[in-house]
Amino acid sequence: MKEFEQAKKILDKSQKVLILLHQCPDGDTIASSLAISTHLKRIGKEVDLAVNDLIPEIFHFLTNDVEIKKDFLLGDYDLIMAIDCGDARRTGFPVRLEQIAKSKPLINIDHHLKNNLHKIAKVNLVDEKASAAAEIVFDLLKYLKAEIDSKIATYILAGIYYDTGGFQHANVTQRTLEISSECLGLGGHIGMVAKKISASKKPSGLKLWGIALSRMKLKTNGVVYTYLRSSDLKKVGAEIDEASGIVNLINSVPQSKVAILLIETPDGKIKASLRTESDDVDVSSIARIFGGGGHRKAAGFELSESFEQLGL
């Protein structure tokens, strides 16, 4: 509660607030940011949201009536909030953020392992046991005595639903279900969230999944992996965000201990996504070896090597 009180004091004194989403924005960073920004706007704050990336089409149902900037002047704001970002680099504005944090307060809301954002933030609202940043945002809103109506409740549910894989991942806790239940009672639309996130795939996305599944390999050590080239995306007319969920699907193979999806980005880099449901494996420790990060159960990193260099 000490951190919540510190955050409240800073929020009370701030009029212009910037909320940063992380690059390759997912359901948690988007929905959590929308939940807190909705409350702040209602109490008279001037709030901007920003992300150094595009919002995937699958999440447009959350953002279709909200402006999200791609750039900004940090000096225009009294307060910066980073939601679910993990580290300064993942915000997409690491140098500017580290400079401005010397003179402006930064509130870090996250459920990732400690990293450089923790060092520069004025307040860290971090709970590694939370299934999603949305859980922490919900508790902060309750502490702020915010009016959590159907709209905000749906945002919270969307963040939790996405980061728990529809309540199927091992990160689901009693607290996760308590918050979700309360949000349902407040009018949150879980059915709509589930349909938009889990049951809304374009033909191009399904074709992309077919390519990835056709290449899936299971090693004797329990590693299951597959990969997608940038040419595969062009072939079926898919965007890179349409590959979201593939790594979770291949992780459902009973013998899987670690699932890995490798995707070649348009600039020639390889983005790796890792998942596990095993209590004996910490995929974030693997990701950190390659300069990435994440959680015990879900992590990622980037490689500059080509598929040819990797032998794929």
C-alpha cells in the first residue's frame, strides 16, 4: 500500500500525463493503459497514450475510439507512466525516457522481473505474481476509489484474458479469478473479449498458422519449435501480429517442456517467443541470455542471425 499511496500523491499533483505502451503491443499493455487513462480523464487529467509501434488489428475493438500517439515531447508532461513495459528499451524510447526520468516522475506498473525501469522509476507498482499488469491496475483503481464501470471492467478483463491465454495458463491465481469475477459483476463483457481475441482470425492468419504447424518439430529434450519467414507472411498476405497465439498452440503438445516460435521480421531480424507450462523451466532466464526478458512462463528475445545461420 505504501507504493499505491506514493502513486496517488504524484497523480494528485499531475495534470498532464503520458502513458507508454510497450512495443509489439499486446492485450495487456493496451487494455491496462486504457483502463487507467479512462479513469484519469474522468477526473479531469489531460492524458495521452503512446506506443512506438502499430496496434495489432485484433485489438482495434479496444482502441477504435481512442487516439494513441506514435511520438511526443516528453517535456510536455508532468508525469510518465509505463504499463507492462518490462524495461526502458521495450518502451521504444529508452534514451529519452531515461533522460526525462531525472526531472519528471515515472510510475512503473508491471509484472515482469526487475530491470532498468525499476532503477529510474519514482514509484514501482510491480507484482511478479500477478497474471497481468491489468491486475495491478485494478488494485490501483480500487485504491484511488475510481468508478469501475462496465467499460473499465471490460478493459481489465481483456488484459487478464490475454495474458492468461483465456484463463488457461499456469499464471492464473485465486486473485486473478477474484478480480475477474468482480469485473464481471461490474458489467465487464468477457464474452465479447473472448470472441475478439480468441475467435477472430482472418483467412490469411489461418494460412500462416498452417505453415507454422507444418514445420513444427519436437525434440527429444521436450523442446517444440517452429518458424516463419517474412516471405511466408507475404505469400499469404498476413501481418506479423497474426502469428500471435501460435507458440501457445504448439506448447499444448503433451511432451512439450518449452515451445519456441521464431519469426523473421521485415528488417531481417528474428523474433523469438518462448512459452512453458512446466514448473521446472524458467523461459525468462533463457531469454535473458540473448538480451531479452519476460516471465517464467512467457518470454522473448531478438536475434540478428539469419535462418540460414541458424540452420533452418
